[in-house]
Amino acid sequence: MTASTSPDIKSLSGFVWSIAEILRGDFKQSEYGKVILPFVVMRRLDCILEPTKDAVFAAYKSLPKGVDEETQDMILFGAAGDGIKVYNTSEMTFERLRGQDARQLHANLIDYIRCFSPNVRDIFLEKFLFTEQLKRLNDGKILWQVFERFCEIDLHPDAVSNIEMGYLFEELIRRFSEISNETAGEHFTPREVIRLIVELLIANDDTQLSGRGIIRQIYDPACGTGGMLALAEEALKRFNPSIKVDLFGQELNGESFGICKSDMLVTGHNPEQIAFGNTLTEDAHKDRKFHYMLSNPPYGVDWKKYQDPIKAEAANLGQSGRFGAGTPRISDGQLLFLQHMISKMRDDEDGSRIGIVMNGSPLFTGGAASGESEIRRWMLEHDWVEAIVALPTDLFYNTGIQTYVWLLTNRKPKQREGKVQLIDASGEQFWTGMRKSLGSKRREIPETARDQIVRLYADFLNGESGAGKVAKIFDTTDFGYREIRVERPLKLRFDITPETLDVLKSQKAFERLDSADQGAILAAIAGALSGKSFMDRAAFLKGLNKALKSADVNAGAAVIKAIIEALGSRDETAEICRDRDGKPEPDTQLRDHELVPLKEGWRDYFTREVKPFAPDAWVDESYVDGTDKRVGRVGYEINFNRYFYTYTPPRPLEEIDAELKTLEAEIAALLKEVVT
């Protein structure tokens, strides 16, 4: 629970949790949430709707025949009460159902659910698949026990406020996630990670968030169960209780969507602002812009099955669409989510701020001109990346890998313009071990460490200004490079021996000739050149052409190429092979690429780093960047290890020898005891 959760909510959470004990034996622990969470939602809605139940039922009965759904919703929402975006046309309430025949409870509950307004009915029937759980409860003879326990709790807003209801829901989701290790990480981000992201997002926004009449819109494109949205709102409300916060999100997983939309319902938000579907292919909040965006998108998830609309948008809309900067490799869509969020930044005085947690792949995967590199280039050249924070490993429920929080904005303060701050918060001073592991989660970030990370960021600290070795500031161009192609000349020698002629026989172009032509060519070469060696390709070709002409043999270009392949071999002492213009031909086997820092000219780099070791090398000046058309393809990567790695020298050999001798003596003493 959060620090501000009241004892009443803690005890209420414990009471609801105790209901799960009834399910033991009939349901797996990992299935408890499928029963308890929908019941909590239904009980909350029942308590909200009970005061106007009779008015809604009367309004429903008086509706004219054939009324359309939109008109019906408008009338019944009005009857339900101001600001209430849900109704139920059944006469029943939980209390009235409790007074009915217990044997009819299953049928009555199904009817009760089907009488909800369409926006809620869909959650129970299609996302929660709650009728299946009710059937299992009924078949197990425990439906009445579970239902009666829920009748005992009052979840009306007068008894449990919207904020307290959010705490309750958050606590239940967390506890059910923890006992369901196989699925916990799929829809639940640890709260200390969310709090860190939120605090980083608003760290320097005191002025913008102060005062009355402030409205902020928050968006999560992969919102899961809504934890990030809920905690972001909580943080803003804690800073400014009068602030109005609108929450928006989209989620692909049906059950997670159901939980998130239910959370919006039971906490007084507009549930229609939480959309179901694939954010990348069907943006449900098209043309909307947001003040704050935060997300924990899926790591390393293949997007092959829905690649067509994404690639079509990138190709057809370019920079006018969401994916104009490029598309990453098909095996990982994290950078697609980040581009999507950037497309929703506000172009006003306040601008937008983004916080997203991803694995290491978006930092460095992909070489120059690859989709990933071009996306990084686009973000850094537009100066949107403000900071990246490396988190400890083993923080998440379903993976122990290293993760990173990216912070972006289109309204950088003056001191951060053209700069990126890297913070290495992976060290042991930033985490504590958990007494009991929860899936892959073995560590957590304590509040003191969270405060330290936020201070490093908020004060824009550098290693030389009190941040030690854990925070460093770079120019955006420090992460850029030009990949130049370095060529070396092709040098071939030619030996005409029985062995090399046998190699020629296996060349495909030679095999396609008829046997008579094959024999004529072999005889011509062997007769004129057998036993000879050539250190110059031009001299060899002159001798070859003379031999073939003397034997009246006509060999096409493909066969000549096959002869060169078979009889030639690379030799550093041979003469350089040249083209018709007399220029050296490159040896593709010796081709190399050098990464030249973007701040340095490639000629100076080549002269210093390459020429002394390969005097005959040259730079292929036709290998140019697709954007600026200059020599070398531009790439960007952010390698944390390069900037924060600290060399630890090995122990002295004398110390290791002494330790080995001590161990040998101990082993000898133990063996002596066994023998005696």
C-alpha cells in the first residue's frame, strides 16, 4: 500500500483478500483475481447505483419503443445521477438478490450483469469472461458464500472515496500479481519503478503545476491494468490537490483492459478514455496530445503479425505519421511505442514530457542507417532526449534483465539544450534485496535511493559536480558517429597446376559448358601455361587470352571469371589488381568499416587510426549517408558500459598462490582425518 493509505483501506483490503480463501481448492491461486476483482467492481457499482436504482428502473420502463441506444444512454445516465456514466436496468441490487432464493443466485447474477449499460456489460462479459467464473463458482457450490461476503462491505463513495478505492484496487492487483508469477510482469510494473518515473517526470514542474484551474492530461499507450496512470494522478494530486487530471490509455490484453477500465469506473474517471485494441495499428486517441506520457511497453515482442499497417504508415505518411523516422527490426517493437508517444507531444508553451522504461536494445541495437539507429538519430537531432537512467537488475516480476528509464521532452530548459544526462542507478547503493523473491523480482528501489536518483536528475548533476561516478552529462552529438568504408587493394597470384585446374572443373560457369568445350579450355591452359606462376593479374590475363586464342577457343566473360576464381589466390606480395581506369580494385574480403566520432573529421581519423597500419588502404567516398549525402553513414548509439565501466585489476599472483597453498593445506588436513 502507499504511504498515504488509511488503516481502514488496509483492513478492507485484508477483508476482500480473505474472501479468496473460499476459492482455495476450486481455483488455482493464479485464478483468484479473475473472481475477486470483477466482484469488487460489481459491488462498487452496485453501491453507487443503489440510491437511484428505482428512478433508473422507472425511466427504463417508460422509454418509448424502438428508442436508439444513444438516446437510451443519455436518459438513463441522467437518471443515475450527475457524473455517473453507468446504469443498470435490473430491479435488483446486491441486497435484494441476497433476499432471493439462493438456488437462483447464478441465474439472477447473470441477468444482473446483462442489465448493465453497454460500456460496463462488455467488461464483464467479453473482457473478464465473468460468466465463466460464475459458472465455476456455482458448480463448486461456493457462489453464495462469495456473494454474501461481498454484500457485507460498503463500497459507496461516501464510505470509500475514489482515491481510497484506487488504493484498494491497486493493492489487490499487486497481491494477485505476486501469487501469479507466470503472468505478473505482463500487466504489472513494480510500484517503486512507477513512482520513480513519475517523480522524474514532474521533478522540475513546480511552477507549471501550482495554482488553481490547472488541468493535466496523462496517457499510457500500453496501460495494462492502469497502475502507471493511477500513480501519476496520485503524485499530481499530492502536489496540488485542486489539479484536474484526465487519464487516457489503450490496452491490447482483454483482461488487463477490463481491470483498467473498471478502475476508471470505480474511481470516478471517464472509462471511455481507456480504449481496447492495438495502439500501434489502431490509435484510439488519434489527434490527441498529452501533457505527460509514461509507459512500460512489452520488451522484445515480435510485431511481425501486424507489420503491414505499420510499414504502410511509415512509407505513405513519412514524417507526417508516427513512424517516419524508421522502423526497428521485426523482433522488437519498443521504439515503435516511443515514436507513437513522441507524435502526441503538445506544441504549446508547456509542451510534453515522456517517461518510458525499456530494456537495453533501444540504446544500441542496429548499426548506422538501420531503423533503430535512425530513430535514435531523429530523437537526438531534435534534442528531445533529456536523460536516461539505468535501473538495477531483478526489479521486475517476469524478467531480471537490465532496464532503462528514458526521459524526453520538447520543452528543454536552457541548461539542458543540446545535452543528455546519463545516470547509472544500477549500483548496489540504489537497491535493497527482498526477503522473499516474487518471480524474477529479487530487488527493490527504496525511497531513499529514489530520492537520490531524482535529485541527480533534477539538479542536472555531472560527475564533476557532486554526482560521483553515477551521473554524466554529454552533448547529443557525443553519441553519433560516421561509419566509413575502408578498402584495401586486391592482390592476386595465379598458379597453373593440376590442383588448380581441378578447382576450375567444379566452377558452376565451367560446369555449364559441354564436355568438348571444357576439354578444349583445359587443354589450352595446360598446354601453354602449365607449371607457371603469375604475380600480376594483368600479365596472367594476357597469357590466358593468348593461349585460348592460339587454341581457337572462345570463352565468355562468365568462364573467364571462373578461371580467375579457380587459378587465383590472394597474396600480399602480388601486384595490385586495377580496373580499366587504372584505379586499384578493392578486395571485398579485406573490406572494413570504421566508426568515426561525429565531432571529428573522417580524414583526420583515417590518417591517425588507419593509415599507419594499412598504408595501401583508402576510404570509399561513394559510401555516403542517405540524409546529408556526406561520406560515411551516420549512426547513433548510447553505450552505458562505455561511459560507466570501471576497470577492476586482477588480484596479484602472489596473493592467489598463497590462497591456493592455504586451501591445499586444508584439504590435506581433511584427507588425513579421513584416512586416520
